[in-house]
Amino acid sequence: MCLAHWPPRSSLKATSTMTTIQISQRSEALFQQGFCCAESVLQAIAESRGIKSELIPKIATGLCGGIAKTGGICGAVSGGVLAINMLAGRNSAGQSPEANVRLVRALLTEFETKFGTTNCERLMGCRLDTAEGQRFFKENKLREKKCQVFTKAAAGMAGGILEQEAQNHGFEAR
């Protein structure tokens, strides 16, 4: 099913009230305030669409550090996936997930192309769930030098993908 055929929700706008650069900057500011990567990306995109919920950013908390600091998929990327799902996911089992899958894959591909991987452990060069990894992370200031960069980039990428989809298909993002 094409996104253009999905029933619109009046509470969300087809286009963001923020530019992709502003979304990136907002996620970076949230990250600098102490939110983690996934929380920052999801919150920035939600704000860009005027979405307010007590569930945001808390539904993204466990995704930080590559899902609970296990080194899996980068939390910033996971936050971007949640944001895409929030706006372009399906509302019923009868709707095809294919358009959403395409958008999520676009985010994964763009991030991997830019950074070489979506895997947190490979991006960081350490496991965040070990004392040695935490020491390496802190000593090398990876939160500031790497995580902040990934957070800003993932927010911009996800925001850009959503905006492009809205422009190309004229759908009202949900």
C-alpha cells in the first residue's frame, strides 16, 4: 500500500515545522543536555512534527549504547527507526508494512554508507557493557567525539527521509 493512500491524522502535518538541519541541531542539543542518542533523535523528530507524548523519549531509553549498552545497532539509528515508525508506520494488520520497511532501509543504508556500519561496538571500538569498554569510552571522550556526531547525523537522515517521502507521495505523515 502506498503511503499516499493511508488515512491522514489531523494531528500531524505532512511536512516538518523544522528543517532537516534544525532537526539535526535539536537532537544534538538534546544529547548535550544529557539525553542519550536514541532519545535525542526520537525527541527531535517528534518535536519537529508537533508531537508531544509522555512516552517520548522514554520509549527509546533502552536502545542507547547499541540496545542497553550491548553494542548492537547504534542507538541513534534505532531512534531514527522509531521516528520513522511513529510517522510512517502502519495502524492495522491489514496495511502493508512495505513502505515503512523501505524508509527504514533507506536510513540504515544512508547511515552505513556514511559511517561504515550501524553497529555500536564497531562504531565505538569498544563494548559499553564492560568496565574496560566504559573506561575506553570515557578516556577517549567518545560520547562527545562520536556519539554526538552519530546522533546529529541520524536525526538529520531520518528527518530528511520522512520529508522526502512526504514530498514525493503527498501523504500526511502519521
